[in-house]
Amino acid sequence: MKRMKLLFTLALPVLLLQNAQAQTGSRLISQSHWSNNSTFFVPVDSTAYRYDDMARGGDLTHQLKYDESNTWLVTDSVASKKSVQEFYSNNAVKNTSNLSMNSIGGWDNVNRFNYFYNGDGTTSNMVYQTGSGSVWNNYSKNVYGYSGGHLITDKYYMWTGVDFSTFVSQKVYQYDGGTGMMTLETDANNGSAGLTYTQQYAYDYDTANRLATSTYTVWNGSSFVNSSRYSYAYDAAGNRITSTYQVYNSSTGAWDNTTLKTYSGFTAGHNPTNEIDQKWDTTGGGFWYNWMQYDYTYNTHEQLTSLMGISWNTAGFWQHVNGDPMAMYRYGSSFGTAVSTISRENGVVNIFPVPVQNTVSIDLKWNEAQAFTVSIFDITGKVVNSWSVPSTAAYTTSFATDNYPAGNYIVKVAGSKGQITKEIVVAH
């Protein structure tokens, strides 16, 4: 929980100060997750994203601006969760609503985040609502304050039934005057005696302005005392090679090792393709022992396309065990730029078998080699799968349709020099 808190704290000022959509080159259109059952990976869930505007997009590291996302559990034939976003005319997010399917097939409101902005594009406040059937109920409000282009305060208020007048807590952020990097977050709760400190997050940087340590401290009534910290190390190329988590031992006054993450196989964008997680054994003088290993792949835009985790067997080898994760991420065509209309086929595609049961195969031959994107649409026009293929004149692939509900689908192959559209039927 503390790690998630840390990552969110670092990302928050960026998100609040950046309403213009980041141009990532391609946008996330679906993600799927599997879990190992000690023998093989079994599907858990999948999520598909729909975009109604070419100026919107995003991925796992840039703010996702989709119009609708739908999530299926492996046991579901229809989506069980849905998220809908609305936007202002400048494409800033107006609200994000999360819904779940009820027992009669309708959608019940779960929660909604409503965003309001200052004239300079920074977020002025966010109103959080909870759902009850088709009704939205006010719950809380965050009010943000800025100075010198930095987020300075985040004040949290609760709904009284009439207004947001109950001041509950606040966060105060401090920055280095020279680099502009965040150096401190101080949290406090508001009570009958006024504001009382609760915790702090302190950030230190190396000479290259890379995060070196992040220290979490708690208020003991008179001062902030050490609790835990992360330390980071980098290689000469600027790749983060280790992340060490330690907890403070108040009895010895020392930092005790807890976990170590080691990264390697970096891409041009400093993304690791391998991560080994270790835990600290206090036996004897203490030593690190293997725990988990993760392998990552990325596309040409440095976007994560897959991850797979595998556990360490104490007998001395890596072995999949129950619960090991796997995930796949798919991206659509670039956004935020003009896209020319393609009307000619310029090729032929065969899709078989007909109808499709569990696996569909695509055999494509272009008259002229080109890069292209393959997209699968359901009958409502929602993208359920999409991937990009480097320039080639011939292409053959197969993919599973086990998670596709039975029905009609459109396969669209769109390249720079041609477009082919075919219909398929999935019948399990």
C-alpha cells in the first residue's frame, strides 16, 4: 500500500498540471490478464477501450482518455464492468463514471469522479460521488492550490448533505527552488484542535535529478519518525537498475532490508525487459534470496505489450506456481494526427474456419508490401482486439476467440496503401 501511495504522489502533480493529451504514437485498446494454476495460464479478465475522437488516447503511463471501456471476467459472456468518460471541448476529462452489471442485465452506478479546471488548464477541484442504482450521490471533494506552476495544496472535504463544508485533511507539497522537483509531502488531519500531522514523504535526487530515495515518516505526537524508505540506483546510461525497500528498526536505529528489485535488458527508452525480485533473509549475517521474476516486452513506441511472472523454487530454479501473473496489452493506430481515407483493397485476405469456434486464422496477401493494423469490431462497432504489423506483403496469424461472445464480428485490415474488411461469425 505504501508503494502505491508513493507512485500516486509522484504522478499527481503531473496529471493535475497536464490536461493536453500526451502523444504516445498509439493508444491502448485492450488488456487481458491470466493467472497460472500451477500447470498453465488460465484467463482471468479482459478490458477493451473505445475512442470516439482521434485526438484522444493514452496508455499505461499516459493519462487514458477513452470514451468507454468494458471489462469481462472469464466466467462472463457479457461485460460485467463498464467505465465511461465525458470530455470538455478541449478534450480535458469532465468525468469518469464506473458501473457494474446487476442481476437483471442493467447497469448500476458504482462511483464517479468529476473534474473542474482553472483558466490555465490546471485542475481546480475534483468531486467524488458514489452510486446507488441510477443515482449519483455526493461524497467528497478535493480542492487543489497552485503556486509558481506547482501543485501546493490538496484539501479534502466531505459532503454534509448540503455542501462540502466539512474539512477533513490536507496535503502540502514542497519543491526544490532550483530544479522544481518535489522534495516533500506533508499530510495532516483536521479535527477539533485544528490540523494535526499524520505522515510525510521526503524525496531526494542524485546529481542528474533522478529520484535517489523516498522516505516515509509518521508523526508520533511531537516529531516525524522514520518508518520505511525506497532507494534507487542507476547505471551510466541512466537506466534504473535497482530498487531497495527498507523498514526502520527503532530499536537499533538502522534500516533493515526487506525487498530488492533488480532490472536489466533495457530498451532505448530505459524500460527493463527483465525484473528479479528478492527478499531479505535475516539468517546469519543476512542475504538476499530470489522470490519472483518478471519479463516485459514493448512495442516501437516503448509501450508495454506483455508481462509474465514466474516464481523461484527453493530447490534452485524458476518454476510457475499457482497465482503467477501474465498480461497482454494491445494498441491501436496513432492518434492526434490527420489520417487519410483508404478506399481501395489492394490485396486479398482469407479468414477461416467458417464459422469460428475457438481459433480463427487470417491469411493476408497485399499487392504491395506495407505496414498495417488488424482490428476486430463487434456488431456495435466496439473494438475488441487490435494489433499492428510491420511492413510485409504476406501475413499469416491465428488467435483464440474463446473470450469472444458468440455473434458477428468485422475484421478490418487497414494499411497505408489499402484496406480490407471481412465479416466473421463466432459460434462456440
